Amino acid sequence: MKQFGLKELDSEDEGEVPVHMQKAKDIVFEKDREGEYILPDMSNYSTIRQRQRVVRGYIGAVYSMFS
């Protein structure tokens, strides 16, 4: 966080940190009624790197759910 010139978070809420500064494994996904993870709309992420990180996080979440 300090490397990017951001202040420390007051809370434990990771939602305040932009996705390009989060690790893929720390990205949280919503679940549907069946309890399966929902991949968010990719138009919310402006760069290819952000999209790749979200997809890697999604794949990791789904893999860990079934392993």
C-alpha cells in the first residue's frame, strides 16, 4: 500500500483497495442462489491487467470450492 502512495485502511474492508492493487486470491466474488461464484461484468475493469487478475481470482475461487 505504501508503495503506491496510499494510506493504510482504517477498516478490514478490502473493497476500498482498487482491484489492480489486490492479489487475485484476495478478490471477493458474489454467489448466486446455488452458492456458485458469479464472474463480474468485465466492463467494470478498464485495463487488461485488471481483467486478468479478476479472472485468475475467479478461477482460483471456483477451483478451491471444488477441491
